[in-house]
Amino acid sequence: MNSTPRRAWHEQRFGRDRALVRSDGKTTMAFALGPAQGVAKESARLSALLGDRVVSLRFCHQVHGRTIHQIEVDTVPVAEVGQGDGLVTSAPGVGLMVWTADCVPVLLTAVGVVAAVHSGWRGCAADIVGAAVDELTRRHGIEPGVIRATLGPSVCGGCYEVGPEVPEALRSFDLDETRWLVGNRVDLRGFLSARLEAIGVPAEHIETVGGCTVESPELASYRRDGVEAGRQWSMVFLNR
């Protein structure tokens, strides 16, 4: 399968926020690089900064599950859409956001549709990325082989020491453990990459960007800072 060349990521400012951004003319993706912050107030601020590039921003009350919300055009600038951990839209100018502090932000793109997913280990065990790909396939007729996936900043495998319940839950997917497990340390991005491949997304369409949240002081990390940790945003939208 021939792969369309992808434009390089570049750093861009959104007010006080630094972000890694890439736009191919049809789709824009962005991963915040700090500073860590809250959710509702900062979403409104980002909406104002984006101006006419987006009609609205949407995010979930994240619960580490597998619920995916289908988002249509709405003139309300910023809104939480209820409990869930993934959003899908085919509407240009609708920004989909997830907020993370060690979990993995996953942005999925295909022709005419985008998705944003929040996945920690519980989301991995619930197969939230599988639910998102299924939503793209069933509702939008998108074959997994044309989907592109980008996994943003999260805790790295070296910093993510876990109890036995985590590998036990993830082993149910029968993925190559050398890609995501070393002793009692789990690489969530390695697991999600392997899972995406298993459900048909080509390896060459899967990319990891950004560093480890625990090791990067400017990024939010619950594991490092506990309840004092803020959050960082990740966003994808179809260009208007």
C-alpha cells in the first residue's frame, strides 16, 4: 500500500500554550506541550484563540471507558458532551479535544472524518481505540487500512510501574508482549500501537509524537504530581 507523505510537525503557540501541530490542508492535529492547566476555562480560552478556524470545541467527561460520541455541527462554542472517552466527527470546523495527565491521547484521521480518544490502561482494557475504529467503519464507511493514528505525549514504559492486574487485563488481547511489557512496567503507547495494527491500521500509518509526561516538568503528570497535576489538551479538526 502506498502511503501519502505526511507534513512535518512544528511547534506553534496558542496564547501561552506551546503545541506540536500538523496540518495537511484538510485536517489539523495539535498536542499541547504545556503548561499544564484546567479544562473548562481553558477550553473557552482556546476556542477564542482559534477564531474562525473552528465553529466549536467538544470534549467528554472522561471516565476510562469505551463510549464514543458522534459530534455534529453546533453553534455553542464550547461544550462537554457527557461521559465518554472518544469523539468522532465528519463536520468541518468542529474541534475534538481530549485532556490527559499520563494517559495517551490518540488522534485518528481519514478522508472526511476525524476522532479523538483518551486511553489510560483502563481505556486500553476497555478497547476504546477499537471502539473508535469500529465507529469510523460502521457509521462512516472508513476501512481500517486507510486510517492514520497519532499517539501523543503520555507516561513512557520506563516510568509506568503497575500492579499485576494491569498486564492481566491487557493480556486478553493476545498482543506481542515484547511491544508493551517489561517486567512490571507497561508501555501504553506500545500497547495501543500493537492493538491498532491488530484491528487493521497499517503500522506505517501509526505515529508517536511527544515525550514522557512524567519526565517532562512542563507537562501534566498525575503519577508525578498527584491531585495537584493539571491536564494538557490534544485536538483534531477538519479544516473549514
